[in-house]
Amino acid sequence: MVGVYGKRLAKEIISTHFGDLVAKVCNCLLQSGTLSLHEIVRYTDMPGSHVKNCLLILIQHNCVQAFCTPRKGSTDKTVTLYMAIFDNIINRMRFSKFLSLIKGGDLAPKDSQTKEGQCKYALLKGILQNGRLTFEQLVERSISKEQQTDRVQEKHQSELRACFNELVRLHYVERCPRPEPFIYPEPEDQPKPTKRRGAKTAEQPLSLEQQAIEAATLAESERFSEIPESSVERAGDGIVNHSPATGDKRKHETLETDLDLLVAIAENEVLWRANFEKLLYCLRTKICAENVRSRLGDDAGVVFEAIMEANAEQKIKATIVIATFDGILNNLSGSMTLDGVRTILDELDCKSATDKLEAIYSLDLNATLEACKNDEIEAVVKARYGDQGYKIFRLLSTKDQLIETDRIAEITFMEKKEAHQMLYKLWRDEFIDIKKVPSQGSGESASISLWRLHRKPLYQTLLDDIFHAALNLTVKISQLVEKQHEILEDDMKNLLKRKFILQLSLLKLDDSLMLFHDF
């Protein structure tokens, strides 16, 4: 569940990008959950036409998903419901990181300044800025005034198509999901799921929102189907701009378009959007590779990245990565020997198997992700509680068991009173847990305090703190942007410097946010 600060951060992001009216509608969905148009109008006390336009903007930018379901008490009537997609809203903070992937990895050639690299950068930037676009609209926005002759346009379109199809082939761009899938809700009298023999937990049915996302998602073959030649031939002929495709921010903008137009576009033309799952997968690879380098060396980081690139199922939530040995070698520069690669695979605790005479390696990312999270938490503890708090926390993190207060003081070379005070500080701030057990041979009221690290509640506590800090930085940056229109020119340099520092801090903080929320 997303906490209060996470929802407030999402609202602030929408307000910054699209204005207060759109943020009001989005916040209504974040706070109240899935709602119909009539309910949104009633809760926000806004005119229906304004709510429709706000929803259109949010759908255009992949922040809201619409779906149909039978109206209560009726079998032949349906109602359209709208739900906010929190993760997609938060991803709007990461556009600069997504674009930076072009300068490395498999998204562009080694020389990102080549024409091909610049073309991919422009295509991805256009899609990120505008949410959803047809390929014809992408071609239109990239054709300059000097390229108006038919021959130049045709060549330019062909180059764009080649770059765009590579983005699709690598799964950085995908076809948009179905605009309004129909969902049959589960019957209320349906029996609850039972726990199967050997299963740790009972299988939980999908919520209505999860069913809607699943129903809207296209099949893999259709989702990443490339553009045929015939689409390019029609790209420059009389393009009608059906959706908002300018690069400007739409803050306080009103679109005189009904929601039915969005459905018409989705039915008659192919809309494309950025595939956040793939982009986040690349960012996860980058963050984990840095941790591997710090622990095992540069060569281990290179091999780790090669494994992640050779992985066939590149899902952001998947923690088991499977790659063939040949696929790993194909992603290496060739400077490492086969024995050297196998040695590093062993250091990474990769499990090997053979399938049809082909060597296959599987890597469990949980250990690497836990190491990344531990580094983040330990840095926070050291900054907040000093060396004493850091030593105690690291001890509990390493042992991962209940430890008595006297034993903690003895191992960390601290006075018992100081250790006791620090332990209670960490417990009060929900970094550690306490368990009191009766003391043997003492009175009934005597007890011994045992301490341990309970990771799951700790991760949630730290995630709330990260959301809170990100919210404060976002609000402060918005305030500085507003001051730019009022401040004197002499003070502008200092203001821009402050804004740049805050933006860098937010980008760094977002690495921690991805680690505890997305990965």
C-alpha cells in the first residue's frame, strides 16, 4: 500500500506537469480509488466537461486506465470506471534517467552522438513528453522546415522507421494497451481461495484494478509488433494531429476534446508509448552492477551486466535471471578469457545447467538487491545516529537473530548504558524490534531485552521517509520555478544553482526510491 506521502508526491508531480485542475482529479482517484465519471464530478465539485478533459490528459500520459464493468443491479448496462496508475505517475520523475540510457547499454551505438543515436533519443523523448503518439505524429514532429521536399521526407521517414523499429524490437517502446477493456467482477458469493497442499500461502484472487490492467495489456506478439513499410509511406501525407503532441508542458491547459475521441484514435490508429518496465529493468541493472563492482571488482560488474542483457524475460519484478553462456559471451567485449568468465559466474553464485547441449546459468538477484538495500539503510543509520548506532545496526543486520543487550554492548565495545540508550532510539524510530523474555532465577517482573532487525517493517518505514523527502524536494523545486518569473536578473544565477542542486538531490534520492518501491 502506498502511504500518505507517496500519494501527496504523486499529486505534486501531476500539478507541476499539468496544473492544479488535473492534479485535483488525479488526487481524487489516488485517495478514493477507482471511480466513475459521475463520482469524480461529485467528489471534486468540478464541471463534468472539465473532469472529462482532465481524465483525457491523464489517460494520454498513461497515468489513468479506464475500464468497463456491469452496472450494479443491471445485466445489460455498463459503467466506465477510472483508476490512477501510481507507478506511472512516479515514473515521470525519471524521464531524464530514461533518456540517459541512450548513452549506454543496447539502446544506441557506443558513439551516442551518431545520427542513429540522436534519432533514437529524439523518438524516445517525443514519446515520453507526449505520453501516447502514433508513428505518423512522431514523423511529423521530427521533420524540420528544411526537409519539405518529398525525396528528403521519404529518406527521413525511412531512417526514423529503422530507429523506431529497433526501439520496439528492444522493448523500449510498446503499443498502447486497450483503451477500455470490459471486466466481469467476481461474484460476491464465490468461495474464498483455499490453501493448496505444500503452498505457503493461499492464492489470492486478482483485484478489479489488477484484472483491468491484465485485460488491457496486449499479447506479447502484438505489443511489440514492428511497423511495416506501408505505415511509413503514409506517414507524411496529410497527418491530422488527433492528440496533443506538442513538446510543451500542459500546465493549466484545457483540451476541448471528449473522451470518446481517445477511444476513436485507439480503434483506428496504432498508438505507441514508452515501456516503463523495460526502462526500469535497465536502471535496476545499472544500480545492481555498481554494487557488484564495489564488492567483487570491475570485471564482475561487466559480467553481471552481460547476464542481465542476455536474460530473455526482462521483467522488473523477476528476481531469477536466466541466460545462456553463449548469450553472456556475446554481450562481453572479448577481453576476458572463458575461464575468467566462469570464475566470475561462480563468484556471483550462478547455478549452471545444461539444456540441449547448451550451458545455461541462473542468477538470483535477491542477494544483490538485499546488499543494495543494506548499503542504503546503513548510510541512513550512520548519518542519523553516528558510529555507535551504525555499529549496533550492522551487528543486528549481520547476525539476523535475537541478541541480548549485554551481548550487544560487549561485541560493539560500548558501555551498557550507552548501548541501551542507542538501542531504544533505533527501536523508537522503527529500525529494530524488541522482544522481552522472563529472566530465569529472578522475580516475576524481571525480564531480558532481546533485539533483532525485522526487515519488512523497516523497508516500509524507510520507504515512507523517502517519499516524504522526495515530496519536500519537489515542492521546493516548484517554488523556485515560480520565483524565476519574479526574481531580479542579478539573483537569477544563485536561484538556478539552488534549483540544480535540489534536482540532483532528487535524482539521487530516486535511486533509493526505486530500490525500495520498484525493485
